[in-house]
Amino acid sequence: MRIMIALLSGALFGAGLAISGMADPMRVRAFLDLFGAWDPTLAFVMGGAIVPMALAWMVHKRIERPFADKAFALPETRAIDGKLALGAILFGVGWGIGGLCPGPAIASLALAPGAVAPFVLAMLGGIAIHRFTTQ
Amino acid sequence: MIPGFPEAQPVAGLIGGLMIGLAAAIMLLGLGRIAGVSGLAARATGLSTGGAPRGVAIAFIVGLPLGAFLVALLAGCVPATFPATGLLIIAGLIVGYGTRLGSGCTSGHGICGLSRLSPRSILATALFMGSGFATVALMRLTGMI
């Protein structure tokens, strides 16, 4: 049951990415390109996504546990530190260079596997570097 | 159509965005978890130990291309243009490392965190948007694009 819900959520997420145009790195980069032919589409995607999620957070406040699991397991960290800031800044640099963030990159494995594979492999490499250089 | 922005796809963007938000809501209310792609990808590949059960992470990550594939099947094609391979490799390395260091990406901080009004996510989103704008501006300034 939990596996099916996660698969459904992932598939809906991936379908949304493909429909919204966010699976196109050049469209994403055009949103970040304030001094070029700026494309505001990404702002509509973010706005559209935040609405159901804001409603979901309201429901979350009123229920004891999720519908298909024993308890909520949400990030409780509140620290605003250098790691958060540096990590976010670095992510933005990579996002700007490639026009890809993790979701669209993984979803694109079904659309343009050859083109996106170098990014996904390098991204896993970056995740591994972080994993083995911390703790 | 938005006057002055012929390339923009506001309607497709909104519809796709609603689907993404609904997907994240299913993850939150169904399984009690954040639909953060960078964290779930790390978990699914065995590159992180905490967080979601491995099966849940793998199912979500497998779902992403599956959903995109279904759209491509129905729509015929999903247009996409990719930067040169060298740039993709550099970008991928930085995105992988940065999202783990900063505990999230566009999905976890940008969609789930912003909608929760999490101060950490608001700061992270402002920073990655800001550095994304600056990076592309720099690329334009140096003639890379």
C-alpha cells in the first residue's frame, strides 16, 4: 500500500513536470535569465504547486497521523546555518548552469535518457561526495 | 498567452504545477513525508541512511520517469533542449553536492517548505533562486549563452 502511494505520488509529480514544461532545461534556464528572453513559466508552476500543498499543511494540522502510515516523519530542524545557506547557493549555481534540478532530471530519464544521463550520474556523484566527506 | 512573453506557457505551467502540488500532498497526507526529490534520490540509491523507508523512496523515484513517460505517450512528445555534456556534468556534481549540504532542492524547500512557511526553506529558496539568477547573468555576461 505504502509503495503504491509513493509510486502514484512520484508518477503524478513526473507527469506534472512533463506537462508544465519543466522537463526542458532551456525553459528553466530562461526563467533564471533575467537579462535574456525571460520566461515566467516556472513561477506559474511553483504557484500552482504551492496551492494544494498549502491546503495539505492545513489538513496535516487537523489529523493525528497520515492516512497510510503510523506517524508523520517531517523535518524538525530549525537551525539556519552555513550549511543550509552554502548548500542552497551551490544548488542555485548548478541549477543555473544546467537548467536542471533533481526532479526534472530524474523524470527526463524516460524522455531523453541519453541527454540527461551525464547530469544524473554526476548528480549521484555529487551526492556521494557529500556522503563520504561528512560525518 | 502573456503579452510580451511569447514563450511562456502559463496554463500548462499552472496545470502541471497543480499536479506536482497534489503529488506532494499525497506524500504528506498519505505517508507523512516530504516529497523532496534530492533526499529521496539519495535514499533510493543507498547514498543516505535516514529518512523514508528505502522501498518508499525507490517507488517515488521510479514514479518520476514513469509519469513523464505516460505524458510523452499521450502528448506525442515533450520538447526539451539540453546544454552541452560538459556543462551538464559540472552542473550535476554541484546540484548533487549542494542539495545534500542544504538539505533540499526545488521540491523539498521550494514547494513543500515554502507552503509550510518554514523559515529554513524560505531562506534556502531565496538563496538558490538568487544564485541561479546570478549564475545565468554571469553566463550571459561572459558570452557562454
